[in-house]
Amino acid sequence: MYTGKTEKACCLCGNPDTATRLDLPPRAVPLLKHADPIAWQDIVGEVSIYFCGSDWETVRDLVLETGMSPLSRCNAARASFDLREDFEALLNDIRDEPDHTEIEAEMRAEAEETLANRDDPYVEERDLVEARVIEWVFEDTEGE
């Protein structure tokens, strides 16, 4: 059984024709709709959420103009991420949780740099939206 990351449908409406992807830290998963049964500590690497063209326009406006995060409306079942193998169930062996320190530090630094250079002509709106959502994820999950 493959438990790896695959492209998913729009996390808001389920449209399989997606236009934009945001990559977020694993700790973003509990902020998604219907994420209760997912242990974000078992996620390896980033979490990707996808948006169709019309929903992307709404998300862009929501984040950049209104200052609100779209994550609470995004369905966790439509997020794409890798889960560590469940060795405890297969081998009756306990394995360490993935260490998210490096990926989180890298994502936070990239988000801060993007927001600091928001007037740079090479910084796209998608980058600004992703950076702002990443900032909110860390603010909302501080101490976890």
C-alpha cells in the first residue's frame, strides 16, 4: 500500500482540476477541517493543499486583503502528505517520531524572507499567500 504524497482535488470544493498548490508545515494539519484523527507528528515532510482556479481567487483575496486564514475551511482528506510507516503495528516495534525542526525552520525562514521582500517583482502572489498562511500556522500552533 502506497501512503506517499499524491496530487489531490481542491481542498475547498473537491474540484479535481486544480490551479494552485500551497506547501505547509505538518503542524498545519490540525487547523484543517476534519483533521481530528490525523496525528500530524507522524507526517514526513510538508503538507500540500490544492485549490481550483475560482477558489484560488477567493483564497488570495481572503489572505491578502482580509487577513484571514483559509485553513479551517480546507478538508484534511484532500490534503497531500506522507505518513511514516506504522512499524509499531507491523513489527511490534516503537520508532521515533519524525523530527520537524529542520523543515519548520526552513519554511519559517522562507516565509519571513518572502514577506520582507513583498515588493520584489519576482515575488508572486502565490508566494505571498503561502508565506502568510505559514506565518499564521506557527502563530496558531505556538507551543505545540
